[in-house]
Amino acid sequence: MPAPIRPLAVTAYTATSALGRGVATHAQALHANRGGLRPNDFSSAPLQCFIGRVDGLEDAPLPQALGDWECRNNRLAWLGLDQDGLLDAVQAAIGRYGADRVALILGTSTASIGASEEAYRRLEDGRFPRDLQRPGIHTPHSLTAFVAAATAIAGPALTISTACSSSAKVFASAERMMRLGLVDAALVGGVDTLCDSVLFGFNALELVSPEPCRPFDALRKGISIGEAAAFALLQRADVAPEAPRLIGYGESSDAHHMSTPHPHGRGARAALDDALARSGLREDQIDYVNLHGTATLKNDEVEAAMLGERFPSRVRASSTKGFTGHTLGAAGGLEAVFALIAIGRGFVPGNLGCTQPESACAQQLALQCEEGEIRVALSNSFGFGGNNACLAFARAEAV
Amino acid sequence: MPVHLIDITDVGPRTRNAGADAARMDVAICGIGAWLSGAPDWPTLRAILRGENGLRDGAPSKPAAPTLPPAERRRAPEAVLLAAEVAGQACAMAQHDPAALPCVFTSTHGELAITDYMCAVLACAPRELSPTKFHNSVHNAPAGYWTIAAHCVRASNAVTAWHASFGAGLLEAATLAVAEDTPVLFAAYDTASSGPLAEMTRTGRSFGAALVLAPAGDSGSPSITVKPRAGIVFELPPPPGALANLAADNPLNAHALAFLAALAHDASARLTLPAASGLLLDMEVRV
């Protein structure tokens, strides 16, 4: 088992999703049990399903100086960076440490593939239309390259693309770089946007629900796909005594199947064990678990069994995907922000959409918002390829 | 919305904390794998890099990837075959059980033939998209298939940094090895691009390389010291004539070949590779 890590301060964080822009908007929606899913109105031939769409992206072009990076995913990244003073916090870190001493590590599953899809719909003599002949947006590093250009971060700049665990794993990579003294701060996060690849792809796998998703409900019918941007700035704990802490993380592989979880949650449990060991905590010291909870039959069955077997009934747990949809490569970052909201605001978000919970985890599942002090919170993220991550956050005084 | 652009020339080391000089990392290289059509393993490529041989004629155009189960080998996308081939070679040379190694897989674009397929089908008949092609389209498909075949439940990662993908992946893998005090499997690969996308994502021929890295101290293996520094100017040694086109095709190929060339010769060498648009890795390679 890994040794405990020295906690890091999360000195700024933000989220933009179907619930709106910024932390306060998300906290209000979660507290009021008010979801953001809507009937699918995305793409030219929309599937009959529900989506978590971010309003206003169509009217929010990138600044002219960043125009080469123009596409839906980078628009969402820019909108997300502009909330909660995140850009100012990044500039302060650059000023303090130097641009090359700040790392940029972002997770995304599809990056700006929506722009490549559009180019194929508008081919001119077999070639991309002129306005889309921009190689930087037709590669999975598009998001990180754009954010590097927008923030002038000049340290390591890495895209992690491990499907739906992508923007959870960014916290782990950042911690290692900071522990070794390669950098003094790291901007981490994730952005994924709605595109035909994921809507029709999950539809082909028969994993898309015709109704708003109902994580952990006995009658759940699959996922609702969403889009989101989430960012967090990590620094050493001594520079921010009051800031919430990243206290641990775990990463693992299922070694089982490309798109189906291991039946006994082997990898999910290994990630949990790893995160607890790095946090130096036991299950009964956890207050809240933000579950992966996609609302597919298999994921929720396996995760419910793990939750019920490993955690005492006083531990509260919920999937927030009923609020935002499954934001895929952005889910790890978005739900890390939800764990930080739970810690900062003192409530457990409800498991929106669930009325008849899986019996295996019925005791732990918070169906509605519950007030209460949250000192330590975990967040689970599991992806295709059997790629798992679990993050642990805590109030500063709980460490 | 306010624009917060910073002139990149106006940032530098002036404000950094005392004692914050870039850390250096020492790692041993316990195993090496390589594959391209005409040089299907490290000993063959090493001889070419040393100028002793040329590419083999009549070579297979696909990697054999014997570490994958036969059924997977038949239907696997090319990036999966390529990554499994070079990863398997590196683990065998290192005499490490692949199940015990966390891994970092890096690729500029991932499986380009699948991206081309997806975009083409979505443009005309989106409801006919293949579910298998969809789950194989994730950037971590090679890492996923590798961990399944190797029974590896350790952490697996799939990264990219566009034209700095080799250096950024190497930095990530070396950081993991040193921070966690564990051997790490590192694989770098790109497959040939196809369709209209190819004009935007030129990669040339398929090529892959893999290393088993370990915290330094494993005597008898070559080792590298990796030190990041701010900078954009670097110079690559020219590859042997037989590999010049491969290196010109794609920065990942050029950077991997320069690194492997340093390992192929009998003398220690210095080498600088990019790890991000403003970050270089100074490396000392001791053979």
C-alpha cells in the first residue's frame, strides 16, 4: 500500500455545467435538488434522450487573440476559466512562482472532436472547410494547448485522456509533480462537450436512457450525457492554511473488459484502498462519497455493492449525475468540485432521480439534500478500459 | 468577457521561491521495445541507429503483438497492436512481470483510423455507428487492452501533449517511477492517419517505442538524468538515412528516435527534448 501523502491546498476551484456557471450557482442547485437535464436538442438529428447542456456557448466566442482555438470545447473551457476568479488565481500563482513552475494537467475524453465531426459534415472536395483547417483543434491535446495559450502557464502541460476517469487522474499526476519539486502549483481540471461521437456512441452501446437518468434506482435505464468544465488550483498547504485539502487519491485498472466493469468491482475497490492509504484514513472516517453512479445497470450494481460492503451506514453517498448528466472526461473534475462544495457548504447533495434505491446501498444513499458537517469526502470516477480513480478531500482543520 | 492574456516573453524565473530550482530525476532503463515496418524489435532498430544495417525488406506491415490473446490480436485496432507489441518487448527485456507495472501510454492522436471512421459515419449515418469502434475510440484503448492482457490492476494512464507527446509522456512516467519508487512501463506510439483528417494530423507510418523505467540504482542498466527547464530551442541529432522519413513524419517519431539513438550507442550522451510548448527536458543518457 502507498504511504500517506502530504496534503495539498485547493486554493481555487470552479465548475460550469448544465446547472449554470460557478460554484455558488452549483451549490444553490444542489441544495435545492434542482437538476439541469433537458430533452435532447443537440445536433441535427437528435436522439430521443435527455442531456445536460451548458446554456450560452453558442453566443460566447473566444477572444480574437485566441481565435485559432475556436470550437465548442474550448469555448466551454474559456467560460469555465472565467468563473470564481480562477484566472486571477492562476495569474497570481504565475506571478509568485514563475510561469514555468506551474503545471497544467487537464482531462478530457473527446476534446474538440466535435469540430472534426463538423468538418466531415462540411467537406469541400474531400477536404476540411477552410475555417476548420486548424490542426490544433483536431487533436486530443486541443483543450490543454488552448488553456496553456489562454493562461500563459509555461510548465508541464499534459492531457490525460482515460475516458471517464480523465479529470480525476489529473489530481494524482499534479500531486506527484509537486511532491518531487518539479513545480510549485498546478492548474488541474477537465472539459468535455456534447458531440455526436458520444451521443451516438453510447446509443450504439445501448447505454443511453430515454428519460432523465436515475442513478442507483432499481428501474434505472442508462445514462444521460452532459457537458462541463471544472478547474482547481493546487498549491502547497502552507500557503493557504484555510483552504480545503487534497488528502489522497487512488488509481487502478480493472484488467477485465473495455466497456463493462469488473463484476466484483476489483479495480474500483483497489482505487478506494489506494486513496484511503494515501489519506491515512479508514472507511468509517469518511463523511461523504460522491459516487460515479452513471445509472447504467452494471456500474451502479457494482458500485452499490462496494459502497454497502465497505462503508458503515452513517457514511452518506450520492451520485450527482441526475443533476448534470454524465460529463464523461469532465466528470472527475466536476465531481471533485461537488465534494469540495459539500465540505465548504456543509451539505450532502441528494441522489437526484432515484426513488427506489438499490438495496445494497440504500442505507448510505442520500436521496435528498442532507445538511451536516462534511470533514472528509471521496469522489469516484471509473472509465472505459477499466480505468479507475478515487479522490479524497478534507477541510483544512480535519487534516 | 475580459481577456487575460499574458505576453509569454514577460514571464520568467524572477519571482520563483528560493530553493525552487527544477528538480532532477534519475531513472534506470531496464527494458526497451520498438516497432516499425522493417525494424520489428529493439535489436534491429538499434543496429539501424548505429548505422550497421538498413530496414529489412519484405517486413510485416502489422506488429505481431504476441502478448495479446489470439482473438484480440485478430480484431484489435492498429494502435492496440503497436502498443502491446512494444510494451511486451520492453517487459521481456526487463524481465519484469507486466502485471506488476503501472503504465503510461502516450500518443499524439490515438487511433486515427477510428477517428476517421467515427467522423465519416457520424456525417452520413450516425445511428449505424459500431459500438465496438466507439469503445475502441477512447485514447486509453491501448492501455485498456494491455492491462486486460497483462492482468495488470495497477494504475494505467493515457496521455498526449500534441507535438511534445514523447517528452511529456516520458516526464510523466519518470515522475511516477521516482515519486512512487516503482518500475513503470512507458509506451509511445502513433498510427498512420487516414481520410480527410490526415491533412490535419499527419503522422506517416506507424511507429512505437517502449521503455521499462525504474528508480535509479539498478546497476547494469543504462540510466538517464532528466531535468526540466524553461525553453523552446533544442536541436535533434539527425537520424540515420533509413529513418529520416520516419523522423520527418511526426515529432513523436523524431523525439523517440533521438532518445533511442542515445541508448543505441556505446558512449554516454546529452540530449534535449521538448515536454511542452515552453518546457524542455535536458537529459544525460549513461549507457
